[in-house]
Amino acid sequence: MLCAAVPPKTSIGYLSARNLIARCTEESVASASYCLAFIAGVRDTAKAYEIWTKQREFCMPSTASQSELRDVFLREAGSDAAISSGQAASVVLLTLKKAFPCAG
């Protein structure tokens, strides 16, 4: 009798904010690129969501650079141990909302 192998259940493996902080503070080109790309991906996804829902999540100036967004993330997430254990994408979004609130 043949039985199909069932793969073990695995976690989806969300990146923690703590792990993203580590990547963003490493000095290698690969880690710097990973950090900037991850944050840009969250920002771009949030912007697409805003267009779809017609609701603003944050109001970032158009002149904000990727380095500034990284610095915002590191400053906010690095100073709050409670959020640094959260999922990286959620924490990036939270830090952008805190740093760039919309008027009103």
C-alpha cells in the first residue's frame, strides 16, 4: 500500500520587526538593499490600498527618500520594545502612520 507523504506543517514565517531592524542596521550592501526594498514594498502596498479604498493611511511628503523611511522605521520601532516583536510589515506601516499623519 502506498501512502502519500504529507509535508510537515510549517509556519508561514513572517519577518519580525526585530529581524528587520537587524537587517536595516547591518552594514552589508545586501542587507541595506533588503531593508530598503522591504520598506518600499510596504509603502507601495499601502499606497495601492489607499487608491482602492479612497482612504489615506499616512501623508508622506513626495520628497521623502527611502533612507528617510528607513530612519523613521528604525527610530520608532527601535525605541519601542513592545512593537519590535510584531510583524515587520505591520510595524513599518504603524511607524509611517505615526511619522506622517494626515491632517484632520
